[in-house]
Amino acid sequence: MRFKCTMGLRNTLIVMALLLSVSTVPFSGAASLKSHAFFNETGELPCHFPNTQNLSLDELVIFWQDQNKLVLYELFKGQEKPNNVNPKYIGRTSFDQDSWTLRLHNVQIKDTGSYQCFIHHRRSQGLVSIHQMSSDLIVLANFSQPEIRLIANQTEKSNIINLTCSSIQGYPEPQRMYVSLNTTNSSSTYDAVMKKSQSNITELYNVSISVSFPIPPETNVTIFCALQLEPTKIILSQPYNIDAKSPVPSPPVPDHILWIAALLVTVVVSGMVFLTLKKRKKKQPGPSNECEIIKVEEKESEQTAKRVELQEPERSDEVQCDVNISKTASDNKSATDF
């Protein structure tokens, strides 16, 4: 037991000495290799050891460290040594012996950075550095497809539309967000200040914009929201379609209003006709009126003639009465004289 503890302590001291020596010696060889990984997925940290001498893993000491000199993985003479691994990387790595690549699982945004691999050959005179390589890990997170939401529908008078566009859970910060309005004959772009927020835990971004703009009511309109991540990389929303407005029909007139209007028209027309006829009668009496006047005059003359005929015998009787009366009076006078 005492021998095993001594060997374990010795191995740890050797690895620590290697780390200290590596930290003071600049890297040699090719420039850093860039690799990309997506959030919560697996990233690869290559070492690209040529192994021209066909060395076995039992003869080698291999390990990776990050830009803060924290050990991700150690393979000592063919055996993994988790005791030298930083707690943040325990259980997150796996070594591919065929490609000499370390895989980092469940990648987070904070894993973005530079990594180095070191390979030492165990010889009689001690450990000799035979290979080292640096790689840059770039962690990305795909933004969700932009989503358009209508804030308030356009008014009939102004035809102004208000909408928001949003996209969430992405990294790195996008360059631009805008709205594109397309018709049959034209295309317009509307920019706005991009609002962004970043999670303190995941470091992912949520972005959104709010836009107001007029739309032509006489034609069909298609609206897209665009999220520009890079100069040549753009994510588009689903199309938001607005159909052309049909002419708004006038509201039906109530029946009682129609009846009142018809009655007013009738009264006005009747009054106008009456006044017109009255004026015509005063100015130029027609033949029918003359005939009526003649007939009335003829009728009155006939009635007068009849009255004359009837009155003539009455007058003769009266005369006879007067004669008789006069005679009687004279007779009475003569009798008195006798």
C-alpha cells in the first residue's frame, strides 16, 4: 500500500512539473486550429500527433489544458488520471485514440477559448516533450426562427401596422435585425433598435425589435423578419401575409328613413306641381276654362230668360188686380155720392 501511494504521488508531481515547464515554454509548430461546437453538444479538441515512431500509449503521457492552465484530461502510460482533472471537466471528456482527439461534451458558452494538448515520451532519461498543439474552440448557439407578432392592426384611415419580431437562445450576439415588406412591384426594409438581453447562467442572447410602418391597402403584402448573424448568414421568419382591402360597403339605410325621405319628396314634388299649374292658370287660361265660362254664362242667361217668362203673367194679373181695385173704389165712391 505504501508503494502504491508513493507511485501515485510521484506521477502527480511529474504531471505538475510538466505543466510548469509547458507554461514557461512557447508553443511550437503550426498556428492554432479553429473548431466549432454548438451549445449543449460536443466539441473536438484535436492534437494531430503523427506518431512516426509508432509509439504505444504505455510509453506516453498525454494531457489537455485550457487557457487558464486547468487540466481537462490526462492519460498516463495508457491509464486515465481523473485526480489531476479540474472538477468542471470531470465526466465531460472522452479520448479518441485513433484520431488523437479529445471530445468535450455538453459544451457551454463559457467553454469558448484556447486549448492545448501535450504529448511526452517516457524515456530512460525521463519525460521528453515530442508534440504539442493549440486549438481554439468557438461555441455557437442557434437562434430560434424569428417570430412576428402583430401589436395592433392597421387603422382604416392611416394603414399603419405595428409589430414586433423576436428570436431567443442564441450566441454570439447578432449583427442586425430588420423587417422586409414585399409587394408585387416593390420591396422595402425597416430597421429598428435591437433590444437584447443575456442570461447570466447560459450567456445566451434574446433579441427583439418593434417596428411601425405604412402598408399599401390596395395590394397584397408579405412581411419577413430577418436576423443577420454574419454578413452572409441570415435567418428569416415565416412570411406574414396581409391581403388587399376590399372596398368597404356603405351601411344599409333604415326603412323608416327611406319612408320619410319618400314622403318628403312626394310633398315637395306635389307642391311644385301645384304652384306651377296655378301660375299657368293666372297667365294663360286654357280652352277648357273658356268653355266652362261660356257654359256658365249660357246657363245663367237661360235661367234669366225663364225667370222673365214666368214673371210676365204675374205682372198682368197684378195689373188686372189693380184695375179691379180701382174700379171697386170708383164704384164705392159713386154709391156714396147717391
